[in-house]
Amino acid sequence: MVGIHPVHRRMAELTFKAKEIGGYQRLPHHERLELDHCMAVNADLILKLDSLKTLAFLAHEAGDAEWQQQICARIESLETLLL
């Protein structure tokens, strides 16, 4: 089963609505603000995951299995939020 984070679901809803009404500029102001917020949350999630995955790779390259496992546990914890 593939999960969808609530932020991603809301971004999709707002995108579909914008498409129906002729573009993002036609969304009500509060929904444009909500979309901006969703995009910021999404960017933060991506940054955190990418940073942790880079650290996990560095731990692997350094041969530090314990550090790598700790980082992978943090990645898994963050990824559970995406379900």
C-alpha cells in the first residue's frame, strides 16, 4: 500500500480545483496561502529526508554501521509520516 501524506493530498486537491477554475491565481486568497504552506511543508520533508539519506551514505562509506543504523531509524520514522 502506498500512503499519501495529508499535505500532498491537499496540494493535489488545490491543484485540481485551480485547474477547474482556470488557474492558481483564481483560487481564493486563503487557499493560495494554504497551498504555499503545503509546499513549504513538502520542501521541508524533502530536505530532511535527503539530508538524512546523505548522512546514511556517509556513515556507510565510513564503515560506521551503528551510526548508519541510527540514521536509517530516523529516516524510517520520518517516512512513516508519509503514510
